[in-house]
Amino acid sequence: MAAIEIVIPLYPDVTHLDFTGPHQVLSRIPGARVTVASMGGQDISAEGLVFSQLADLAKVERCDVICVPGGFGTTAAMLDEAYMAEVTRLATGAKYLTSVCTGSLILAATGLIRGRRAACHWAWRELLEPFGVVVDDSRVARDGNLITGGGVTAGLDFAFTMVAELAGEAHAQSVQLGLEYSPAPPFNAGRPETAPPEILATVRQLMDTRIAGRIEAARAAAARLEASA
């Protein structure tokens, strides 16, 4: 029986939990092979950690599942034609298109999920709209073979959803128990709907320092798609 090929395409300034969390879970799927790749196999720096010995994304022939992580580097990644060409190539032949956090913006920039529902980090989800993608505020959203997680920690929920999809619910529950995934956050501040107003204002202000560049990048990537259609 052929291995289930799962590819995680990294780029500079990715958020490491966006892919290390899912990687921990997905690597426990029987028969799965999880490949973490970058352009040229270059080392990737992610918020103080450096990931090395990566596969060369251009040399990855195919995958069954592509899982695109998010991060502040999403802005540049969407406009990186070489990176986007490899992501588009792999996504075109994949059985499942998946992402975590703002990774859905990269999937959207391929043009392959136009008209479909996708999740994203709450602060950036509206940027899916220029690509013709329907915003879904769920922690894990599914639209056919498109399965996407919300911001950062939602990647774990997404990953267990994928384990259930690929190996059955019983195995997913066994992995969940083995990893003791039983979240009990110390504060009810994980969503804008539940966070105290002053906390929400502080975080929004932080996000707003980056929003202009990301909006510009999303519009440029969407315009490039239109021009190539």
C-alpha cells in the first residue's frame, strides 16, 4: 500500500506552531509520510527557531495532502512567483487542499479555491474575499476536499480532523489521548467574541501595524490571478 504523502511547504517568517502542531499529529497516521519542504531546501527561520535539512520543494513530485501554514511571511510568500508556482503545482494534483491560519491566503492565491469556503486567522480572514473565497469563521472549515484551520492553535483541531479523515475516528481519538490533547485554556480570550474589549483593542492595534502591507499583497496577488485567467 502506497504511503499517504503529506507536504508542508514552508517560507521565511512562517509561524512555527502552524506546522509543528499539525506535523506532530499527522505524523502518527499509519502509512503517512510527512515532508517539510522549502524553496531550494533552504533553512527557514521562524520566530527564533531555525528549521534545517528540509526537502527542496521543487523536487517534491506529488502529494496527497498539501498543508500550507500561515505566518507574517504570508505577505511575501503570496507574491513570490517561484514559491507560488510550486504550491500551485502540488495543490493541483493533491487529493486534499489544507491550510492553517493565513495559509489559506496562499491557497487562495493559487486560484484553486475560488468560490469555496475557507477559514483563516480572525484578524485577516477578510483578505480571502479579493480571491473570491467565502470566509468561514469556524475553527475548522470543510468544503469538499478543502479543509482549513483558523488561527495558529486551530491547527491542532484541524490535524485531528485530518487524522479522522485519513485513518478513521477511532485512530484520531487514540492519537488525541496519546498526546493528551484536552485543552483547558486559563483565559477565555482566544476569540475576538470572548476576549475582554481592552485586550481585543490591544491585539487589533498590533495587527493593524501589518494590515496595510498584507492588504496590498492580497490585492496584488488577486490581480495577478485575474491577469493570468
